[in-house]
Amino acid sequence: MQGLPSFCPRPRDLRRGAVLTFAFAGVVTAAAAMGCWDGAGAAGAPGSGLTTAAAPPGEAGPGPGGAAPGTADREAVARAAAEAVAEGKSGKKAAQEVVSRSGDRWGVVYDRAEFQAFADGLDGRWTGVGLWPERRADGAIAIARVQPGGPAARAGITAGDRLVAVDDRPVTGLKTAEVVALLRGGAGTPVALRTARGGTEASRTVHREQLRADPVTVRSLPGGVTVIKVAAFTRGSGARVRDAVRAAPPGGGVLLDLRGNPGGLVTEAVAAASAFLDGGLVATYDVRGEERALYADRGGDTARPLVALVDAGTMSAAELVAGALQDRGRAVAVGTRTFGKGSVQMPTQLPDGSVAELTVGTYRTPGGRSLDGTGVTPDLPAPDRAEERARTVLGGLGVGP
């Protein structure tokens, strides 16, 4: 396995091989997206995922190798994996058992192939069936999105269906990353999916394919309004947002659509926020009690009217962007409350080559808000016709017909 790739939506400061990520939860990698660090611009290498709590104000975070409540002790995880390998057992399985017992909600263990697939997903390419699972509060696995033209879509699976089993293994109660791992595999290999819709279950076998996702799409509306839809913060997406802003008509407004965005690379999220800021703070985050900060590049468009569209599917790195633009007074947030995934994960390579992504802290917006468990509350709630309401807001800012 080559070095740990730089990734993810759990903010991670990657110093000397440490990787931070904001969890995508169900996107990029054939169904799961994760917020992560990209190597460029970080002081080291990046990682993935958001989660539970950092140390309370005024209290020290866990020491090296230690674990705060709701996190796994990385030394215990590594020790369990090493002992299992020495006994000829699965290091990944032993490590996952420790993580599961720890209460680390977003902690997960990948084998080499799964971690490489995760890295590929951050490039916007993966092998899978083209569906994005998300875990609901009751443990059920819902299908959040289906890629048009992909194997799942051709089989008649639609967003809103419930995923019951993969290859006869029940998935209710599993973590999103575990479901994604079941969906992944070699191109051309079959996978049996059992889904439910309106109380009726259906089974079908589909074949995995090499898939690609376009993370940023741009369209124009009457009156000089440019809609920039960011599906996930995969590599290159930040630059594409910047280019779209620069290409927008003079005097026009922008709708930055972050709905359904599960997160992605933290560096790409910061780059996207930078398109609308002239430097300054984007977020702070902690790694085992040590606070660090993320700053926007200078030279962004600070004058163009901006509305950020958000919903319950806006997660992790996407919440970082929405929270930063809201706190900085740069955007009006319209839609529904976001998911609330604001924890920081870092990867640890285990003796058998598998990788444990463990929660180490949380991130905060420029205003000091922790979004973990609470999310971004929109300035203008719009459970229905959100884009129409957003255009009305732009109209009030002097943009539109």
C-alpha cells in the first residue's frame, strides 16, 4: 500500500503523515462521500470523517494515543490488530471490534483495497453500483441518491428506497462506510441487492461498473443568476467553483447549491469558500486538544450576491463551507437544517496494512459554533421550493429579472 492518500471532510491537518477528514457519509466512494484533506496546501497528508465531541472548554484533550469519550484509543486499536495478526487472525476484524466497543460513531477500519477505493472516490471515480446510502436515526439504510444511468438506476432502484441487504447480508444497523464496502468490488462482478419501497421488498442482481461523478455543474437562470451545484468536494472541485464564479456575468448573483453534498476533501472545501472570500478564517478544528485553523486564500469575489442552498443531506465539509460563508456574513443560507457532522478523524495504519479512521476532535465555524449534532440552521427556512425562495432572496439583493 502506498502512503496514505490525502483526503477528507472531517477537517484534518495532516502533519508528518497525519490525515484529517470530514466524513462524507455515503457518497464519493460508490456511495459514501467523506470530507478529507488533500495533500496540497496541508502541512502533511490528509484523511476523512466527522464525529462526536472534543474536550469540553477549559479541559485538556486526550494525550497521545489516548481517547476522549466517544472515540477509540488508537494504541488499543493498533495493539488488537497486531495481536490478531500474530495469531493468524484478521487484524481488520479485531481492530473494528475495538472501535465498535469504543462508541466512536464515525470510526471505521478499512482493508487495503477498501482504503484505496476510498482514495479513488475522492478523485471522483470508483467501482460500484451507483447508489449513495445513508444511515437513518433508527439504523435503517436509506438510498439518498442514485447515479443516473448507473447499474442501480437501470435496475429500477430510486432515491428514497431502503437498502435491506447486500449479498444476503442485512445492512440495517451497519455504518455507512461498512455498507459502502459491501457495495464495492471489481468491475463486472455481481452483487445482489434487496431493497424496500412502501412496504414491498424486491431483490435484483446488478453488476459493478467503473463510474465517474461530475462534482460541479453550472447552469444559468434568467436575470444573471448562476447556479453552481457542488455534489461533493472531490479533487479539483474547489478550482471549478472559483472558475464558475469568475465566469458569472458581471453584477449577477450566485446560488451555491450544497444540498445532498456529503462532504469531501477539506482542502477543496476551503478552496470553494475562498472563491467568495478575501482571506480570513474558514474554520478551526482540534486534534486531541490542539487547536488548528483553516484560512481562505485572498482574492475571492466578495461583492457578488450569494445564497447557499442547504438541506439535511449537506454534511461535513459541505457544512464547513456553509457555516463559514454564513458566519462571515458572505452568504444567506436557505433551505433546511444540515446534517450536523462536525467531527475530525485521523487515519492510523495498522500492522496488517489496514487503516483505522478514528475520531480525534471537532471543528468550529469562524463564529465559534460546533456543528456536530446541530448542523447549520438556515437564515431562511425553506422545506419546499428552496431554489425559488433563494432566487427571491437574490432579487431582494438586486439580482434577477
